[in-house]
Amino acid sequence: MSETDERERELEEAGIHAARAARSLLAVVMHEVSDALQERTAQVVSHLYSAEVGGLDRVTRALTAACAELQELTYVEGTSATYAHALTLLYPISRELSRASGPPVAISPADPILLLATKKKITLTPDDRRRLPRVELEVDIGVHSETNFYAGFSGDVSEGGIFVATYKPLPIGTKTTVSFVMPGGHHVVTEGEVKWVREAAWDVTPGMGITFTKLSDHDRKMIQWYAQQRTPLFFDV
């Protein structure tokens, strides 16, 4: 199997797994919302069921459709936490699947969920150093905290945490769910906590550093393997 085929297989499996996890979350909401929202939520669940059948194209179309619907449902009062969590699980893998099967589906820059910085070169300062070597990682990322969903771009990663480029960082101490796809196709979903923030400046990208608090052993090994293939941005002393 070629490297491309292997990555597509990994993405397909990650998409199916994400669809199943998101559907489990939405199953709870179905019993707590109005009839109108039940109908819309059922449509999302239908897309997710379709994704679980498998097939790269089918999974891609299904997750793209589910994400489009969830972007609107995320802002429904009283239920947004669950919708935002589901969108966090699905968004990064949906973007990577779109790239694998064709041009990614664009999200309007005017959309209020797009609070992250644009994809310019991310420059880290000595103040951003942490205990573990950090390597560059330019991927789409989903971050969920309470009722908010952030979609955008990551700058670097270590087995200890990840930098998220954003003009509106969350307060230090905020608990989050973080979702992103490694270059090889492995989907990482973990809990984290905002440990530091950096304001915008002319020569650096604003954002926040999120420490992983419940990274699985397998995810840690995948990040370690990726870091070993890359030149560290810096080592801490």
C-alpha cells in the first residue's frame, strides 16, 4: 500500500470514528430540544450514520454536510455545548478528508466561529518555551470550551500541548477539548487547559498555549514519532 493510500485509509477510519462519537453526543440532545431542533439534529445524525457506512467519498460528503448544519446549531441557546463538542470532533477530520478527495470546502471568513488567526508564518518567542521540544505543525484545529467552538489553525505541537493561533484567546485556566489531525492522518482528540496567552504584535502571531491534560498513550506516541521526524523549534532548559 502506498503512503497516500495508507493516509487515506487512516483518514477514513478516523472519520468513521469521529462520526460515531459525535452521533453518541447528539443522541442525548435529541431528547432535550424542541421539535424543530429535533428535526435538524436528526438530519445531522443521518449524515453521521451515512459516514459510518464507510468509503472515503461517502465519509467526506457526510462529514462536510454534518459540519455545515452543526455550525448553525452550535449557537442555539441551551444546547450549544453539545453541538460545539460534536463540531470540534468533526471539523478537523472533515477538512483533511476534503483535501484528500478534492479542494477543501471553504467556510466564510464572516462566520463568527472563525476567531483564529490567518495562516501566516507563526513566530514563537522565548517566553513561549515549554519543558518539551516543540515542532512546527500547520493543521486545521477545532477547540471547544463550554459553549464555544473555534475553528482555525495550529502553529506547533509537543507531547505536552499545542499552540493555537487566535485573536481572541480564551482565559488562562479554561478547560477545552482539542481536535486535530496529524500529517499522517491520525486524529487526535484530547482534553486540555489554556496555560498562557499572547497578544497580537507586528512580528508574532497572537494565540494561546493549551496543555494536554488527558492525552492517550497512543496519541502521545504518534506526536512523539512526528516530533522525531522534525527539527525542533526550540528546546527548553
